[in-house]
Amino acid sequence: MNRWQKIVTILIVLITPATQTIAQSNHAMRYYQAGSDHTIATTGITEQKAIAIAQQNFSGRVLTISHSQNTYRIKMLSRNGTVHIILINAADGAIISTH
């Protein structure tokens, strides 16, 4: 083995564990994200469903959506410039309140 082959071999040995660690980390992140999406879908409605419910009652553009304690809070901007805040039950999709 010449000098360059030894250097390349050493570099491969040093880089491989780091590459495997990064790949394992990425796999764990994908699993966590998939698990999170699955949990929301099986215990209630998704963000997309909450948005669809809000848009059935108010026409306009969704500005923000947030989820906390079994409630989706959707802020919408109507065509005439009015901001509406709709609270939707994340378990069953019922509208809790509108402002």
C-alpha cells in the first residue's frame, strides 16, 4: 500500500462512524415526525381538517394555525380585511368559538 492509499483508508475509517451517526440521527428524526403525525391523526382531526372546517364557515385566507390543549386556533383574513379567530376542538372538529 502506498502512502496515499493509507491516507485514504484512514480517512474512510474516521469518516464512516460519523456518517453512520448522522444517518441514524436522520432516521430517528423521521420516525419521530411520523410518530407525531400519526398520534394527531388517531386522536383527533388534523390541521388540514381544522382549516377545512374553518373555511366552511368563513371565506378567506388562513394567516396562522396553532394547536394547544386539544384546540386549534385559526386566524383568518376575510376578503374585506376583517381578521377572524376560530377555535376548533381538535378531538371532534366542533367549532368552540369565533371572534
